[in-house]
Amino acid sequence: MANIIIKTVAPMSLWYLIICASFSSVVVKGDCSVDEHHPENGGYFIEGIAGHDKGQIDPNSSSKGLRVNSTWAPGVSYPDGAVVLCEGMFCSEECRKNGCPVFIEGHTCSWIQFKFTVGSDVWLLPNEKALADCDFENAELLAAEGLDDTTYNFPVEEDAELKTYLFASQKGCAAGQKAAVRVADFDGTGVACYGMGETSSKIKQCTCSNEDQDTPSTLSEPCHSQFVAGCLSNAPVFAAGDDKSCCETGTCLGNHINYEHPKGKTIEEGRKKICRNDIPGRCLSSTDATINDCCTKTCEECGTDSDPFFQWAQCSTGFRNNNTGYCGSSSSGHGMGAMEPYVCDFSKCEKDHTWHTETPMYQEWVTTVDPPSATDEPATDSSTVDSHDGHDHSSHGSSSATNWLTFLTFAAYLVALFNIA
């Protein structure tokens, strides 16, 4: 199939989310690269104008990415900036009641791809009204009708202005062949997804490239490839003949938790620097669900230098009436369960334990977070509260001051984590 690129698009007017504002479109020549952006196509990922083929793996993807759908034809429904009432649990009140404009969400360092047959073409339109009226008087031809099926890639460079691009076919516009692509910065999504990949549980299982599944990734580009890259950056590298049994047991060491690796050591030493050893917490293991130690360790003692799979969950709230505290979540998975607090029962700590209720450290902490005059307390149920492996599924409020301290401590840890060279 032919690949036609007629010319680079000149600057036009800016478009914001307000319906009556003008749309704009511009492509400025920049530098996308396989080292800093998408690992294929010279640094550009493909954004299909019709989205993705649901449930289909891209045959050209080495990590089971979603197959894009670049169909450009009349009769196909494309998001074109029109206001639509939102349905579903994630809708804002405004979009649910009054509707919001709907777009194809694109990114810089991409090729917006159109695949069309004889009798179609691709134009860039100057504003919303021209798109709504199918007015091509001031439109710019990007790809003309050819003699054969045609693939056209509209390049969105690394330094392109973050605006909305309006496309239509002069021959099919009246039949709905028009689309609005809102372009965001590659790095905004890419950096976040790379960071998620760096600490993914897939590292322990040697499945960064989704080797363990027969279905495509649920992540679209550019998040998919950046997540995989981040995951692989910390995955162990096996030489021929190496023992790979840890892949089967899910216990392989990623660089980020391997204290013998420069990255892992730097991360752990950075974590220790912001530890609050005067606040109790739960020392848990990401590979052994039976390890939930609320009694014997401080933040510094629960580190990857002791066990690469140790994780520290600092207590955010304490209750002096029953000597319990909320220390992390009761679930390590996704969904609502991940938000349920894990309750440590310090009354079960032994006398020689760090967080026994009679130790000065514990008394100072519980007096700070729950002064004697406070009355708030969680429901007490011995079946759901335990110092080692219990759970409490109640939803009590927490000390706002301590919650802010927990948030700021975690934020400082993230800063240390993502500034690793």
C-alpha cells in the first residue's frame, strides 16, 4: 500500500475544551527517537484514527500490544468534538448532566494513521464550524484519493503544540467521516507509565513483555511500550544456563529491590533517610502473605537490605482505647479492596517488642495521634483485627495531621525514587 505524506501542516488557531472556541492544528518539526520515545518507527507510535481492535494483539508487537484500527471510511463513528452525555461510574457530574465534548486522545511523537480505499481522502480543517458544516473552503489537503488502498501517517512531532487537530474526508464528511484528535505531551503519559513499569510485579515473574498472557495488553500507546520499557529496565538479565526457577515462583529480584545492585542500594538508602522511626508500621513481604509484623520493626529495619521483598506500611492513625492503628491497606491488589485499611493490634505485641503498648515510643506516638480526649475509635472485632495477619473492613476516619505526614513522607520517597540516575 502506498504511504503518502503531502506536506507539513502550517499553524492555525488554538482550540480549548469550550465548545464555542476555535480549533487549531500545527505540526512543528522536532526530534522523536527510539531512545526517548517509542521503540519503533524511529520513535513514533501509531495512533489509529478509529482506535483499536478490541481484544486483538498487534502482530507486529513483541509485547502483545493492542492492534490499532486505522480505518478511515464513511459510516464509521469517530469522536469529533461533539458534546455527548457521559454514562458510567467515572463520569463527572458536569459531563453526566450537560455532556462534554468527546475526542480521540493523541500524543506527540506519534503517527495518526488513516487507511482508506479509493474514493476517500484526508483534509485538515481550520475550525469547529468548518468541521460541523463540512466546509472545505479553507481546509488543507493532506492525502488525496489514490488509485489503490492508501495509508497516510500524519506526523505529530516531539515539540508540536498541544492542540486539537480536525480531520475530514471531503467525499465522506456528510456520512460522518470526520474526527477530532486532542494531542497531549508524550512525556506526561510516558514518564508515569515508565515509573509504573519500574516497580511492576511482572519483574518478579519475568513477564514484562506479557509472556504469561494470551490476550493483548490493556494499555494503549504510549503507555504500553513505556510500561514495558520501565519493567525491563529493572528486570534481571539471565545468561545462557542461568537458573530461572525464580520466574516460576515469582521471586526474581528486580534491580530496584536488589540491595547489591547500585540502583537498589541507592533507592533503599534514600528511603531510610526519610524514615520516621518514631512512628509504628507494618513490615510486610510482597512474596509471603503470612509476614505482617506490626510489633518488632521500625521503618529503617524493614528494608531491602534485610529482605529484598520487605515493604514498610507506616501507620496513619492510632486508637488508644483499644491499642490499634491503621497501617497501610489490607489488599495489595487493585480496586476498592486496595483502599481498605489494615489494622495492627499492638495489644498483642510482647513486652520485648519495639511497639509493645507500654514502651515509651508507643506511648508517645499514640498520645500524639489520639490524645486522651479523643473519642473516635474503630469497630473492635477480634476476627478482623490482628497484629500479624488480621484485617478490619470498617471505614473510620483518620487523623488528618498524621495522614498529611504519611502523604508527605511518601511523596518524598517518590521524589527519591524517580531521581535515581
